[in-house]
Amino acid sequence: MLSTLVGARLPSRYHKFFKLPERSESRAVVDTADTRLGKLAGDWLRRRQCENGVRRLNVGSEALHIRLQLIELADSTVDIQSYLVRDDLSGNLVAMALIKAANRGVRVRLLMDDALTQPVDPGLLALGRHEKIEVRVFNPFPRHRSRFVSFIANFNLLNRRMHNKSFTVDSQFTIVGGRNLADEYFQSSLLSEFLDEDLLAIGKVVGDVSNGFDEYWNTKESIPIDFLGRPQAIPSIEEMMGEGARFIEHHSEGRLIVDVGAQDLTLDEDGLALVQADAELVLDHPDKVRGLVRRQVGETTDHLRKMATEAGSELIVVSPYFVPLRQGVDLFASLVERGVRVVIVTNSLASTNHSSVHAVYARYRKPLLRKGVELYELITSPETDADAQAAKITLHSKVAVVDRDELFVGSFNLDPRSLYINTEMGMAVRSSRLASEMAESINSRLPELAYRLELTSKGALCWLSRHNDNEKIFSKEPHTTIWRRLSTWLMSLLPIEGQM
């Protein structure tokens, strides 16, 4: 699996941390028209004489169900790029499916960022030992000392992460969006769940996603995981399969298994439910992590800025971590001045999982409202029956909709980290049907899921919630303790804006 090193030499900073691996360059397999998925995609596109088919995946259990179905139908390759892969139920379901695919000869490439990877992960190491599976880690931390010490010592390099997410099978079907491989992204946790979005696509855009994956896979920052772990800690594939099967069986009556099993969508001509659309991959290049120039933007930033400035009647932005900076406020203000309705949806302090981001975002709420921007913050737990136990809901979708004609779904947050530091990707789709459906679903659910922020006559913030014709007005961050509000305010005093 690992042979001679092809392409650029590894970064010199790795020489003192790792025994340098020999890596083989590999590329997407493009001759896959005769695979099961190739025939399915080809027939669908030919019958409609179009270049792309796209489907919105906004339900977590459906998004996981389709991923598992795609792996089950794979005949040639599976390429997965993710910021995070967690050893939980969804991670085990995917891992088991990948091993079964590899056992029947499918080549599997798994690329993840190293920001949240365990220093030694026996499961990932075991996967990488399968002759048909290779696991690589992007921009890895040194393993000979603590991650914190390494981060401080190599801040300019290790601060820059690969935030991309894609899931491509047989170079025929791809999923691009905001979901990592972890339970909360598939809305299956009893304690917390993330509202998220993906797009499933076939056609020309899939080839672009595959080429983008290859660019990251073969870049010098992508290191085989074998060289980061301890060989004695690696279980065999058989042991991993046994442990995974027992873990899944133990949770067989849990919400995730039940919800995924209840999905009736099938990947066939009748079940695809794709929409004809113009689709374009928007992708930062991996060398963005090498850019030490302050305020250096990538291709995703440029594309989204262009989309926003071209809005003629309506711009809807959904961003869980929203720090628009002064130039963002000015951009949105200029749109409102020329008659564009600008709607921003983000997390509230109660719903966010990053209080530090909220501390910086809070500086921009009043300026945005004064300029006429509509600002909404997610309600952490929607109204439920008194006896029901609701999971904490956190917004994780990254969406932009322009004039109900064009939409973007991807990994990009509207904050300095996505703008200047991390690599990001997404899919831009021009389709009045898909964009209108996305805009309508967001607008129709805002009264149920979000507070609308307004300014009082004295210029103070207030939060309005409307549920079943009942209106509540909050004068402080709703459903938060005084300690959380105080600690968040203290964070706002720190010079951290550029890292959010």
C-alpha cells in the first residue's frame, strides 16, 4: 500500500517529528461508468439530458442512511474527507461498511484533519492496515510531546486546519456539506444535536470533487496515519470488526439505529429525488495552510463575496459561527441600502458550542440591526411537551441563498477562521427550485426555531420568540445563566477576533 514517495517532499518541519513515510501518489478512478452507481447516475442524466443532479440532505438520519447505502453499493472506490471522525455509533457504522467494501476489493481513502484526532487511535490505525484502505492525516501535530506545547511552538502552521468535508463513491456520487462523521451531526444524540446541511450530487461536479480530493490527498501535508501511532496498540481487522459489531448491537434499539433503519429512501431511479441543476465545486487549495500572509483569502471566500454582492432582492445567510468583521457589516449595509432583504441566522449564546465566538460576534449585533439587517439566533431547545426531554440543539449548517435562484452549502463559516486561516469547500448550485425550497424552509421555521433580535426605543437589544401565536420578549441572552453571560463578556475583552 505504501511504496515510493511521489511528488513534493514532505515539509521540513516533519523531519524531526516523524520517521518520514514513503507515500504513493494515487488518483481518482474515473473509468467507473459500468459500476452500479455509474449506471444509475448515467441513466438518470441521459434521460434528462443534463450535466448534474442535486438533492438537499437536511435530515440527519437520512444523510447517514445515504452514506451507508453508497458504501454498500460501491464497486471501485470510496474517498472521504472530513475534519472530524469520531469513535461513536455513526463512526462505527461507517467503519464497518468501509471494511466490508474493502473486503470485496473497493479501494478506500480516508483523509482527516488532525485538530481533533486522538494522538493514538487504534481504530483508525487498524483501518489503515487493511490492504485496500489507506488513512492519512492532514497537517499532523507532533506525537513526541503534548499537543498544547506543539501548538504554541508551531502556532503559525498548526493553527491552520483542513475544514473540508466530502464523501465520494465510485467517482459517480458525492456528498458535500457541513457534516463530520460523528453522531451529533446526524441528529441522533439524546443530549445534543446539530442542525446541518449536505448536498448529494451526480454528474460533472463529482469529477471536480474527486480532483479536489486528489489535490489534498497527494499534498505534502497529508501524512499516512501509520507513522503517527504505536504498532503494538493496533488491533487486527477481525478484532475491530468484532468490537464494532458488539458496539452496534448494544445500541440497536437506540435512536440513531432506529431512525436510520426507518429511512425508506433507496438509491434507484425512483428513489433518487434529484433535481436538475447547474452545480459548481468551490474549493480552497491546500497551500492555504502555508500562507503566512495576514488576511490572505481563499477561493471559497472570493466566491461567496461575489455571490453576496450580486444579490438583487434577498440574501439569506446561515452561519453557526458568525463574525462578519467591519467589512461584512459594510457589505450587508450596502445591500440593504439598495433594497435587498438581508437575513442572518446564527447560534444564540445558549445554543452555541463556542462561547468565545459568540463573545466576538456580539460586538456586531447592534451595528447590523441599525443597518436594517434581520438577525436571528437559534433557540437551544424548541418548545416541547412538558414531559418530553429535548436535546440541546446547536446550529451547524453553512448555507447562503441568493434571490431564491442560487444557493451554497459547504463547510464555510462567516468568520475570520474560514476567511483567512482554514481551508474550506462547498457546492454552489443554480436552481430556482432548490434555492426557493431552501429559502422557504428557513423562513417558515424561523418563528419556531429562532429568536428575532430587535433594538428597543432606547437602543437596547431584545430577543423575540413566537410559538403558537404566543410572543415572549427577553431583555437578556435567553436561557443563559449570569455566570455564562459574565464569562462570555470577559472573553469579549480579549484580542481574539482574528482567531474566531
